[in-house]
Amino acid sequence: MGLLDKLLDKNRAWADSIKSQDPDFFTRLSNQQAPEYLWIGCADSRVPANQIVDLMPGELFVHRNVANVVVHTDFNCLSVLQFAIDVLKVKHILVVGHYGCGGVKAALHNEGFGLISNWLRHVQDVRDKHQHVLDGLASDQDRIDRLCELNVVEQVGHVCQNNIVQEAWRRAQPLTVHGFVYDVADGILRDMGLSIGSEGERESTRQNSVDELVLRPVRSGRQKK
């Protein structure tokens, strides 16, 4: 028996289940993908992008890395971003962090090691920028959670600063960048109050989101209207 036979069996059962509901599903899927959304999230195994928003294969284009960081020199992330915008014509980019993120916790406490320490330096830049906000919180857990939220706000800003996104806006391509934080404890996405659809909205919306974030309780998110 192979070491991964269990996974192969589960794959066949999943494929059979899909085909029993929709016999032509994989035929359609193999011909074209046309997602409206790009998800930029954390690589944490507890944060499965498609399942969280209940979308099928082909409906969500996904890029994941440790602590959902968007770096202007990360060609992996930039290639995904360009393909999503220029080829797939996605309409929404979702930057999604999550509470309890090990990368964010390590960045807050300077606990990284090896190569990961260099990667987490980007999150530490967010920490240092908002140190006065973090210092005002009562508990270490609140500081971790708030840094998860602030990191999303900053990474949304990085997406919007990117020339791929800005060129799409200049040619009036419909494209909006959003920020969310997922709570592993209850399965709910919290809206960070960010929806930026043009260069003119970028800085004011980002700053307003930071200001709102500081005033509301940690893990609260923006209330639905």
C-alpha cells in the first residue's frame, strides 16, 4: 500500500461526487478558467481559500505565502498578480490575513529563524510603523490580533501601489482591492473596511481604515450594513 493511497482514494471520491452532481463539470473546467477573484492569503493549512468562501474550482485564483505578504520584489506574487489582472481579468483582489497567524506572532516577538526571519522583516516593518497602536493594547494576544489586522491594511496598500494594478486602473479596467481577516476560531471573515477601486481612493481609504481599526475592538471587523 502506498504512503499516500488515502489521499488518492479521497481524491477519487471527491471527483466522483462532483461528477454525480454535474457530469460535465470537469469538461467545462478543463476548457477555461474564468474567476472573478484573486485571493492573496496565508499559507496556513487552516485557511483553505475556496472552502472559506464556498467557491468551486475555477472560481477563485489563489496566491498564498507566510503571513500573506505582498512584496514589490517577489516575482512569484507579481506573476500571479499580473496573470490574474491582465489575462484572467479578475474584478476583485482579496488580501486575507487570519487571527492566530504564526508568522505574525513570530514577527511581533522577533522569533523568526533562518530564511523566514528575512521574510518576516516585512511584517516587522508593519509592527514598527504602528508600534504606538500596539503598545496601547492590554494583552499580548490583542497585540498579535491587531498586528494581523494592520498587516492586511498595509498589504492592501502594497497591492494598490503596484504598477500592474495602477495600469489596470489607468485603462479603466474594473478592479477593486479588499482587505479581510479570517478567524480560525469561528470561521468568519472580518471586513477591514477596505475597498479600493482607483488610484484616487488609495491613500484616503487606507488611512481611514487604519483610523477606524484603532478605535474598534480587536477581532470586531466592520459591521455589515
